[in-house]
Amino acid sequence: MELLEKENIQKKAWASILKDDRPDMLVCKDITKIYPTPKGDYTVLSDLQLSIKQGEFISIIGHSGCGKSTLLTMIAGLNEISGGQVLVDGTPIAGAGPDRAVVFQSPSLFPWMTALQNVLIGVKQVFPHATKKEKVDICKYYLDKVGLGNDFHKKATELSQGMQQRVGIARAFALKPKVLLLDEPFGMLDSLTRGELQDVLLEVWQKEKITAVMITHDVDESIFLADRVIMMTSGPFAKIGDELPIPFERPRNRKAVLEHPDYYDYRGYLMDFLNH
């Protein structure tokens, strides 16, 4: 893609975004991640800067090994930060916490428990003073929202892979987090199920308006879901290489997005970054 064409796409994308006065919900300042190896220190991420507005949905793309998932696990508090800091709602994080819920590629459910019981585990921790009925109602509400209203009492082993991931999504939203972290949550699913769960995720997110960060290898998925696509450079010493606003109206309709006159310009822009 020619430089002038890329600049025109960027200008058009940014021009369509009105001034956003929302406060920053998630800020990564000078984030560095270093792993010791027998041959010396290996710097995965170096002085990475990222700010995400309250209620914004961003996707992060980049080649395998560039540190996308490493960044996500550091935001989640599951991976030690070598340098810099992560702030959620203005407060530096200190380990994992219920203000950040994670949906991984594998939902990691307890197989002997029902869908309801799997969601209830986290709800009990986050809402210790709620009554038993209130806790169960929260779980049922989100399970119903992800399409499992008739499957509360099925064990995880009785659910398909797609249904298990629905439980994982319900479990994350039920915690009422400030930030929702999604690490390629649909990467193991077939294309039909993947599309269905993208719609489910958007529908629930549209109602909850939780700040969301999603790691994905899928350019089309990143465009369909996100307000902004963050592009990471390849490692070592990876950082944010570029970003592109996706100004399509919400709530989004897949057909309307695919038929939008700017869709393939945005897709081409992202593919050009990945290829070069």
C-alpha cells in the first residue's frame, strides 16, 4: 500500500471520530517485559505505551511471538511487570483482581460442575455480602444473555466447546469488572461458532459498556468488534507500531460492516502493516 494512500485512510478514520472526553480506564506506562534465558536477558516488550478510554473496545493484532498475550497477562496481574506500570481507573495494579476479568482461548471450566456453578465461583468472591438468591440470579442473568438460559444445570462436560466458551464469557461479565480482557477467545472454534460468539460478545458488551481489550490474529474479527485496532511490532523489544480507529456505528451489524465502503480500506491497511 502506498504511503499517501495509508495517510489518507488514517486521516479519514481519525476525522470520523468525534472528540472523546471519556476518562482513561486503562493506562500502560513504559511497560517492559524481560525474561532471563541461558544466553542472557530477552526483552519481549520495551517501553510500551497504551491508553484506553472508559467503555472503549480495542483489539490488538501482531505476529505470533510479538508479546500480545504477554501484555494481556501483565494487565491481568498474572505476569510480573519488569518495568513501568499498569493503571486501572487511575490506580496502579498490584497482582490479579476482580476489576479485571479474563476470557482465555480455553474457558478452563471445572468439568464436574454445572454451567451455573462455574459462574457462581467468581460471583461468590466478588459479591460476598449478596444473598444466595442474588448471587444465583446474577449468574442466571449472564448465562441467559449468552444463550444458555436452558442449560444452567448441565455439567461442563456435557457442553460443546462453543457452549463452554459462552460460560466463560458469562463468568467474566458476571464479575462486573472495570476491564474485560479477551485472549483470542474464539481461536479454537469453527468459523460458524466463532461468528455466533462474536455477536453474543458484542450484544452483551453493548449493554454493559465495559472497557474491553481483545487479542486476536484475525483482522476481520478485529475490525468487526473494535473501536480501535492496535498494531504491535514484532519482537524482541516490541511496542505499539500503529493504530487505526474503526468508526463504524454501533450497535454493529455484520452485513452492514462488510458492505461499508471503507471496510476493505481498513482491512488493507491492517494487512499491509502485518505483511511489512
